[in-house]
Amino acid sequence: MPGTSAGPGRRPGRSDRPEAVLDRRRLLGRAAAATLGAVGAGLLAAGPGRAALPEVDMEALIKAAQIDPRRADTAITAGSRDSVLLVERALRDRSLLGATYVDGHFGTSTVAAYAAYQRSLGYAGLDATGLPGLTSLRALGDQRFTVVRPLTPGGVLDFRGARVNSRTRAMLLEAERLLGRQMAISQGSYSTSDPTSAGTHDGGGALDLAVDGMSGTYRTTVVRHLRRVGFAAWLRTPAQGNWPYHIHAVALADTDQSAPAQHQAGDYYLGLNGLANRGPDDGPAVSPVLTWEEYQRS
């Protein structure tokens, strides 16, 4: 350490007399002990093993929470098992989920248990659908796990005469950039104005886009680009329901979704049309299916 000794080739000065060296060594020893003590105290404050807490991958967890309840079996969504198990064990330890269902499959029982946990935090309505949000997930993981690859829908704003969250807006703007065309929004999110939507627009991530004046080929092109950036998107026709031609889109992994929108997202992953009849997907094939975050990384 500079200045603590004369060192090779240096001439001793007045401060290098034996008693001064001894005093300096004592001071250095005390400083080192104090430093080590502070480090030790910091480790104790952090808690044993705090740095080694397991991780819940929120992107994988939300994907499972959308897909698994729509499965006809108890298959596990690829890449989600460890994260789902950590959440299920935490719910079990709160007596909200039976041990039988701690299996890595985010099925309807896990959804119900997570919704009960959300209600225990004082949430209600769209904030207690059983789809994990970042705040509740971090609270559940306190002292148990950390959350990585967090998801947030962002703030709600007015955009082209509709309400959307900032994540949905960013997704639509990117799809429009790929298209080279701006789209008209006929219904946004956080909206109950259209009873035919069956609640899919009550929460975040849902859009209906007008297709007036578009050819059938171009409508398909729009759907394809929406899918590329992370929407579950379909062309809806009058033959399917009491509505005009339009494009319906649900942002995958939007944690503000209503329960019906969550079901449509899950059905899209499973190759279905997002309608009540759960027919085969009738839109253009886009592979792989990506969320907005995965698209940005690709």
C-alpha cells in the first residue's frame, strides 16, 4: 500500500522509526478489521444465500399462464416449468394451492390460486384475474425468488381516439412501420363500448382495426405483420358474428388483459381462432410465434 513502508530502494525517513511503523501497523490492522466487519455486516443484512435466490422468468411464466389453462391436458409450456414451480410453491405455502397442483403446469387451479392471492393484496376486478402482474409477483417472491425479464404494460393513454397502454401502442406503431401504412382503430383497450366483444377489450392489449377499402390480400398482410410483432391477430368476418369486417388483435403477454383476452392469447398459441367455437386458426402462419419482447430481441 503506497506510503506504508519505505520499500526496496527507498531511504527511510523520520516516519519510519520503529515505534511509528508499529503504530501505523496497528492503525492499518484496525482499518482492515473495520472494513471486513462492514462487509460481514452487509452480508448478514442481505441474508444468507440472498444472492443465490432462484429466478422466476416472468416472460416464461406469463406465457404459461396464458397457454396452460387452455390446454386439454396438463402439458408444461416449454421453458416455463421452473418458474411456474417457484410460484406454485409460494402459493402452496400460503395455503392457496393444494400440493397436488404444484406440478409446473399453470392450469386453472393455479390461476384461481393466484387470483386469490391478488385479492389478498386488496386487488379486484381486472387486477385479480389470476394473471401475474409485476408488483404482485415480486411481493409473492419476497425472500423466496427474484423476478427476471419483467413485463409491464406501461401507462394508459389516448391514442387515435382510443385508450391503449404504451406497450400496445409501441407494438402497433412497429407493425405499421413494417406495413408502411397507418391503421384506424375502431375499438381500443379498457373499453366496454361494444357488447359483441365479450369482454376481450375490458382490459389492456386489445385492439380492433378497421379494414375499409382493403383487398382480401392486403387484410391478410396486415394480420401477418401484427402477428410478427407479437399480436394474436385475426380477420373477423360478418359470417363469424354480429360485426362488420375488422381485424381483432390481442397483444401477447400483456399483463393487463381481461380473462377473455387471456383465453384468446392462449388459443392463438395453440393454433386456434380465438372464437367461442375454438376452431382452427384461419389466419396466416407466422413462425415462430413471438411476444413483443421476443420480437425486439430477434
